[in-house]
Amino acid sequence: MSDRPVILLAAHGERGGAANNARLAGIVEQVGAAAPEADVGSILVNVEGVVERAVEACGMRRVLVLPLLFSDGYFFEKRLKPFVTGAARELAPPLAMWRSFAPFLGDNLALRTISHAADPRVLLVAHGSKQTGRSAVCARAVAQAMQARYGRIDVGFLEEAPFAADVAADMDPPWAAVGLFLGEGVHGGEDFDVLVSTARQRPVAAFTVGELPGLPRLIAAEARERLGMP
């Protein structure tokens, strides 16, 4: 049996037009190329039973699970945490809570707004929940961490107040929209695109986390650090 460590990238999984999870597959491939000492795969937390079967299949090998999630709410607590236990198993915090994540977003925003004399107001768009909880708390924590570089960051949600569309309607130019979404399905594609295209004033920059070309490098760096790889 191989003694190579296993890196499992845990994502929610797509619905809608990107149901084949192509973006996640691309990230897995790029992280694997950046960490050739390990075997890299993915698990979908919206499919019950997948996580426990994947971890069990790794046998005695060291397993690092990196949640590509934006909160430590239901899917982290119920679909990951109970099944990643033991001396050879490590469950990292969700992507949004890595110390490298907010600076990464800030750097990408700066690259897209460098031609503007003043920093734009920023709308950070997150999923939220019909019952206010960890999604909102974690999004606000990301916003607070980004404010070390940007003085005004507002947070809006798809499923709870303040709703992102309402916040966007109140934005004066220049402003930018950043979506805390990995995939390009219903939320990261359709909902975010509609929000941007129907805003009263078009943003000078708009992107989701999953479309950033440097994301696989960020994930690979987190994996290498946690596994003690040089």
C-alpha cells in the first residue's frame, strides 16, 4: 500500500448549469501538479455518505481534508467534522478562515482596480442562510480582515438580510463586487451574474473566488504547509 499522503478538497458541489463540477476538477488537477508528493482528490459534501467512504478508502495513509467552503456551518460541522478523526487525519478550517485568504482577495481586487485613483467601495457577496448563522459570521470576518487594505467593505447575502441586491442598489461608483462562491453553477454563476448585470451602477470589477487563477496555488501552499512539505 502506498504511504503517500492524500489531500482531499471538500466542496459543496454544483447545481444548475455547472452540475459536472468542472471547475473543482480543474482545481484538483492544478493542486496535484503543485504537490506531486501527494495524491489529490475531491469530495462533495452535499452528497451524503461520500466523505466517510472517501476517508475510509484511504486506509492508514495520512489524510488532509481542505474544505473549500466559506463558513464553518452545517456542511463543515455535520458532513466533514464527524468523519475526519484520528491521528493520521487532519481537517483544516474552511477556506474563508485561512489567514492567507483575505489578503489573497485583497491582492486580486487591487489588480483589478489599479487604474482607479481611489479604492472602490466593495460589496462582498455571500450565500447567507434563511436562519442567520455561520455563513454571515464568517463573511463578516472576511470583510473585517480585508478592511486592513480597503476602508469600506459592505456584506450582502443571497438568502438573508441585508440582501446583496439591495446593498448593490445603494452603491455609488466606483464599486466592486466579490463573490464568496467556488463554483460556476446557480450561485457563483447565475445569481452573481444577475446581481452584477442588473445593478444600478455597474461595478468596476466583479469576480468570484472560484474564477481566480491563483486559487489553486493558494490551496497548494496551505496543503504543503500543513503536511510539512518544503
